[in-house]
Amino acid sequence: QVQLVESGGGLVQAGGSLRLSCAASGSIFGSNAVGWYRQAPGKQRELVAEIIRGGATNPNYADSVKGRFTISRDNARKMVYLQMNSLKPEDTAVYYCRVNLFGNIYWGQGTQVTVSS
């Protein structure tokens, strides 16, 4: 069993930066994939960025965030990060950490990111 806790969200002006962190209660070493998703009001949850073990193209990013967001992981600290630069109002959403650990999917509770214009 893995519990995920996100942090680092908040209110930022357009063009600003935030760094999201996801802390895992258990080891995520060897996980199939770790990623960040987001859900804006009235919209479906969507993939933002992910790292897939053995993936041919890693990390993967949504087109809307390529060149602005960077996902990283620290297995020793059991952490997953999302560095978000050049934020836009359309990035406003609740951001969720997701881990696929040997086929078991775990989600965090989410952290709100609000970008003002």
C-alpha cells in the first residue's frame, strides 16, 4: 500500500513558477510509472507528465506543457516533483500525483494550482 501526499500548490501570477512535490509513504522504487495529472473545473482529468519505466520516450508530457513543465523523481527520498514554469491561466486546476506500482494505481488527494492573469 502506498499513500501519496501532494504539496506546493498555490496562487501565482501568469508567467510565474511553482514546484509541486509528491511524497510517497512507501517505496516507489521499481514502479511502472509515476506521473502528474490535473483536473480543471468542468473538465476531465488529464495527463500532464509521466515517467514510464522502460518507456521509449521518457518523460512524456502533454503538448500544452511541453517546454514549460519538468517531471522528476527521487527514488531514495520517495518523491516525485513537477517543476512548472511560465504558468498560464489555463494551467489552473487541481494537480494529482499518480503511481502505478506493479499494476496497482495510487492517487494523491490533489493540490490546487491557480494562475491569475
